[in-house]
Amino acid sequence: MAISVAGGVRPGKVIEIEHRLYQQLIVGKQQSSSMCDELGEGVELDANKLAVEREAALERLAKKVEDKQLFERISTQLVDEVGAAIDHRLASTDGVIKSSGINESQLLILELVQDSKIDINRLISLIEHESWLVRDLLNIVNSASFRHRNSKDPDIKVTDVKLVLNFIGLENIKLLVPYFCLRNWLPSGHANLLWITRKLWRYSMISAIAAQALAKLHEKDSVFVYTCSLLSQLGPSVVLTNSAVLFTNTWDFWLREASKSRDKDLYDAVLATEFPSEKLYDLVIQYGDRLNWQLLEQLNCHNSGMASVMAELDNNLSYKDLSENAAIVARASCYAKVLLLDEMKQLAPQEKRIMFDYYELSKQEIIRLKSQNYRKLDIM
């Protein structure tokens, strides 16, 4: 493996390692280490209960050959139906947008918070139209820890968005808005995808924190680079969201029909059918990077710096052809992949060197990245 790959056309080995990370995030059975605000807390109990029920159903079906054959047939039919529906949905960016909750207003908010002279009134007006964003920001300022540190009267709850911005501060808003946007775009409330969602969320945050650190090291616009890093997971996030909705709807319908039929073996076969993670992995590899910039273009954001960076990361075959900002996002993503694969014991030392060599991570950069806290977002 002693080969020189620095910066040129991305070699097959680098592509294989990068795909391996997504394979582990989506298909791998590891459960994610917790972040500071665990994603999907409300469905963790449901996910664990579902796992137990599926295991019990499989045990019942395993007792007879004909039951095992029934499970294989039903599971294949269900997965094929869901797969065809997902393929059809992802073939149209309009369909993806409608079902993913993404709109022009959210992207405009992302652009506004990057401005050195933010139009506060316009920002507040836009935020007020996104109820989930208002909720997430209010939750921060009304949390016990925040009120204890920052409020003279910790019993008073804040309900006004303008006051929220005053309490949190614009520098923190610049970090929190992209953070909450990506979290909102990820699927929520789906027990079938809980661990996949958490793992992708953690990878996204490690990449974004690393991108912010590298931008500061090189005296670049850290907010812009940090936002672009989070946006680079927009495509995979909407693939997950659309797949989760289509699988859950189809699976629930089949369960109801099986229940009506009073056929216990049929019901067990549907219940035991898991979300088709291999299919999801293929879809993320096929559509993820492309959707990052296609969705921005579709939502009239094609002239933004964010869309330009997303298009570069997908369309440039060589790392050396990337602009400085896109290159920082790529190096941060490389570091996050190496860190996570290392944690999972899925990366050989030679492979780590190949990744760092190709993306030209310097010793100074690696030292800086190793010193970061990847467990929580560094806000004041």
C-alpha cells in the first residue's frame, strides 16, 4: 500500500474507504455514541421494543421450514415494493423537496446568518415562519442550565424570538441555525432508522466541528465553511427521510392488512422485515452528493457560495481542483471518516495514511483536529 496519492484524481482505494464509512453508518449494527443532545430520544424506547418484537417473530418463524419460506417471500416483496417507491421518489427533486420539509426560506436563513452585517429584522421574520426552529431556539434559552447561567430571574420563560437572539447572541446563532437545520432535515420519529440517523448525525457534527477548526487555523470564514460542511449531508439526510417515510407507510399498511387477515405467521413475517439498509446505502452513494447541490439549485439558491461548494465537492474528480473553502470541507470530512472508522476498528494504519496523504492533511492540521471536542458544539 506504499503508494503516492496526494491530491490527484481520487484513487479507488480512497473511494473504497469513504464508501466503507457510509456502509458502517447505514448497514453496520453498531449503535452511536451519544451527542450532547441525543437525536431521537423520544423513539429510543420504541426502537428497542421493535428490536425485541422482531427477534421474537423471527424465532417463531424459524421453527418450521414453510414459515421461514413465508418470511423470505413476504420480506422480499415488501422490500422490493419500498425500493421501487424510493427510486421513483428520488428520481424527482420536486418530490424529494415536498416530502423532506426543505424550503427556500430555510436556505435564505442560512445565507443571512453568514452575512457580516445581519439584517436582524429580516432574520427574525424568517425564523418566525419555521416553527421547529423557533421551538429549538426557545428550548435552549429556556433550559435550566442556560437560565441558571444567563438569567437574573431563572423562573421567567422567554417566548419572543427577538429576545432569544439577544440572549443567545449573533455569533452563537450563526452556529446554531445550520446545526438545527440539518437536525430538522434528518428523519425523526422513525424507530426503524433511529441508529442510522444518530450515526449520520454524529458524523455530520464531527465533520462540521473539524471544518470550523481548520477554517480558523487558516484564517478563513469559519461560519461559511462550517455551514457548508453541514450542508454536505443534506443529500444523505433527505434520502434517509424519504426512505423512512415510504418504508414506514408501506410497512404499517402491510402490518394492518396482516392483522386483519388473522394470519399470525403472515403478521410475524411482516413484523420481522427490517428496513432495507443495503438498499439505503446504495441510494445514499448514488444520490447523496448530487442532491446536495441539485436541491439548492431547485430552491433558487444556485448563485450562492454554498451551492458552488456543494457542486465542486460532487463534480470535481481531483482534490487539487477544489477551491480553498471546498478543500477545507473535504479535509474535515476525511478526518471525520478516519476518526469514526478508527473507532469502529474498520481502518488499517496504512489506510489512514492514504487518506491523510490524498487530502494533504498537514501535521499542524492533524494536531489541531485532534485537540477538538467532538462531543458538543462549542458555543459561548
